[in-house]
Amino acid sequence: MCGPNDRVQFLHLAANQAKRRGRQIKMRPDWEDRKLTIMHNLLVHKFNENLELIPKLLDTGGAVLVEGNTWHDNYWGCCSCPGAEAIADGTIWDAC
């Protein structure tokens, strides 16, 4: 697993490099139980550190915001690849 001293390496990586590097790290044993809380905390931190984003987020009103992607991530986003049946019938994300 990645310890506090190892985390600094991610500060200087591009997003795709960080994702590639992250795949090499063993997940914490309680990841499935904690991932939503961790993502929530990361988003709170993101908006606290980038106050100019808050009005933009509020301007979306009640819209459902979903990250579109082509890497088959239907947990954190919505894959738009052809043949993504689970998306087309709305079983994963109603917004897709």
C-alpha cells in the first residue's frame, strides 16, 4: 500500500501517469467500505482549495453530473463506448 511518504510522488504526475502508477499500488483492505467517504472528502477538499469552482457547481442546479468516459468506468462515471448496454438501458446511470 502507498504510505504518506509515497503519496508525494503523485503531486508531479499527469493524470494519466498517476492513474497508471495507482494501478500498481495494493488497495487498502477496507477500500470497498470506505471509497465513497474518501471520494466525498476529496471533493470537499477540491472545492475548499478552488473557491472559484463553487459558483460553477451551484449553477448546475439539480442536474446530475456524470463523468463521461471511454474506459468502461460505470462506477465513478459513464462509459459511452458502443455496445455499453448497461448504459443504454439506464441500469447504471439514469443520466446516461
